[in-house]
Amino acid sequence: MAHDTHKLAIFRGLLKFKSNEQKIWGVLVFLSLVTAIEVILGIYKPEMLDVKIIGMKALNWIFIFLTIVKAYYIAWDFMHLRDEKGSLTWSIVLPLVILIPYLAFILLVEGNYIYEVMRDGFVSWNF
């Protein structure tokens, strides 16, 4: 019995729990870093990211990806998903992982169709 309590004490010594203040600072640093990357890319707009991928510039895809990363991290931290059971976490995250790319795909395809109809079709731009 004493041997088990000794193992438990050693195991507890290995676990380092962060305080709430450390978690808040970590969230601030992470979100600030991702936002700074977005702002820098938005200001400088590197020419190498002007390549079109699936009908949209690579820079726009990077912005979409970074925005999804920030939204996921905010939900993970501020909605306390990290502390929930896996099934609840996946029931919230999985629909978003499936539906957001699906919505982006529909918007790109339909927007491209409407653009081509307006450019080449019966209706022309009035401006």
C-alpha cells in the first residue's frame, strides 16, 4: 500500500498544472501571434502567394485557414472544450470541420458561376 502512495506522489510531482493567469497569457500570446501574421500578410501581400488555388489566391486560403484556427482555439479555450469529454468536443467540432469547408466550396462555385454569367451572359456590369 505504501508503495502505491509513493508512486502516486511521484506522479503528482510530474504533473504541472497551469494557473488561470498562465492560461490567459498563453491565449493572448497565441491569438496575438496569429493575428500579427494575418496583418503582416495583409499589408505586404507577398507576390509568391498570388498563385490561384481552386479559383482563389493562396493568400486568401491562408486567411481562411488562420481564421478557422483562431475560431477553433477560442472555442477550445473560452468554451472550455479542452476540459470536456471527447464525445462532446467532437460533437461540436466535427460539424464545423465538415460544414465550413463545404460552405466555402459552395460560395466559391456559385460565386464563380454568377461572375461568369454577369461577365459573359445576357446581363452585363452597369459600372
